[in-house]
Amino acid sequence: MENKQKLSNLVFLLSIILVFIPYCTSAQPTGKYVKEGLPDNYGICLIADGKVTGARTDAPFAMHSVMKFPQAIYVAEYLKKQKTSLHETVKVRKADLMQDTWSPMLMMFDGERHFSYAELLELSLSQSDNNACDILFRQFGGPKSVEEYLKKLGFNDIHIKWSEREMGVNPVCSADNNCSPKGMARLFEWFYQEKDKDEYLCFVWNTMANCKTGSSRLASIIPEGSVFVHKTGTGFPSKDMRQDRNDVGIIISPDGTYQIIAVFVPQSMREEDVSTIGEKYIMSSSSARKGN
């Protein structure tokens, strides 16, 4: 009888443990905030003095509007090959544009207006205008053409499958437009080496040096006197207002040295997450260089 009672108590105790195990494990979800107050699933790649450092450098991350940078690289190549001026224009009807998206160009006109390719690139890169991005896709072959060009350059881990309109209709699609932090950093490295070879890439460079988005991200930690050429990306907000927050670019110091950085923070709660992560790795890299 006593043994039966002990067995009964043991079964009861095990049932209690089994009930509470799911609650204990669910308290540690993917993307949790660790002791530094940062999400634990970010990706970063830093290239400085030819050395590559970072975290999850080869993992895929949704680009969001970061894709407007590789798109601009392709547009520059297309215009150069076709010997088309940046000042050539395309007619845009406001009624054809997305009205419920981030698009500063909507405030610029009513009815119809001609936009030059230079204006569309400035809107897409500097202000991250989604309509301007999609107009460029329609003019120059769509997402597939951009990805095929990147593969010709040797960048096989940057994938562009959908337009801004398509992602707006089905936000889940945005995960298909992805890249690795290292792949994006390497593309910036290529861009830096090629930027002075023609007027089109030079224009893209100067436009991205005047990026107006992400002032609380990496731009907030750039040393005085340095130049920061970059592109940001932001995901659709979740119910608890988390968003993917990205920033990629190149920091050029007054002495001419540079660092290329790509930061991707999924489901971030704060704009400052990007700058905190970036600063951590930049300082670590600087300390390592001084030590050498």
C-alpha cells in the first residue's frame, strides 16, 4: 500500500513538471533580448583593413529597402550600356502609384508628371521611396533582372524576387528578398572600388552619401568629419510593434581609411539597436587594430 502511494505521488509530481515545462521554455523565444538589451539573432559583417568580422555573416536576412541599393547598381549599368542620360524622363501617373505606402513623391504632384531617372534614383535611395523603386523596376526589367546582374558580378547570396507592391500585398514575401551580411558588405566593397569609373555609379554614390533615412541608426555613431554612404531598410511592424531594422554602408574617415558595415536586426524594438550593435563591433575592430 505504501509503495502504491509513493508511486501515485511520483506520477503526480511528474505530471506537474510536464505541465510547466512549456511555460519555462517559452520564456526564451528566438529573438529575445539578452542582458545587453539587444536581440540575440542579429547579423553583422564588418570589413576593415581587409579583415572580416561579425556575427551570422553568412546567414540570410530580409533586406527590405536595402534592396534599393543593388537595384541602383543595376540601373546604373543598364543606363550606361544603353547610353541613356540620367536626365531622360519617364511619365508617371499618380493614379497608378501605391497610395498606402512610404512615398514622398506622392506629395510632389497631382495628375501626371515627368520624372528623370536621376530624380527616381534620388527618391529611391535618399528617401527610400517605394513607388520610385517600383517605377525603376518597371522601366528596367523587374527584380529578376537585378538578381541576374548581381550573379554575373559574382554575388550569389543576394536575392531579389519581389517588387515593393508585391511585398505590400503579401508581406511574407519580403523574406524572399534576402542577403547575407557578408554578401552585402562585399557588394559595398565592389561599389567603392568601381564608383569612379563612370558617371552613373558616381551619381549613385553621391546620392547615397546624402541618405536622409536612419538618423538614429549607424549615422548616429559616425565620427565627426567622416563620410557615411549607406542605405537603410525597415520591415513591416508586428502586433507588438517590432520591426526588422537594417543599415548597410561604408564609413570613410578623414584620413581616407574606411570600414564597410552591414547590420541586420530582425524584430527589433528600437531604432538604436542597429547603432548599438554597429558601435560594439566597430570599437572591437578599432581596439584590435591598435593592438597590432
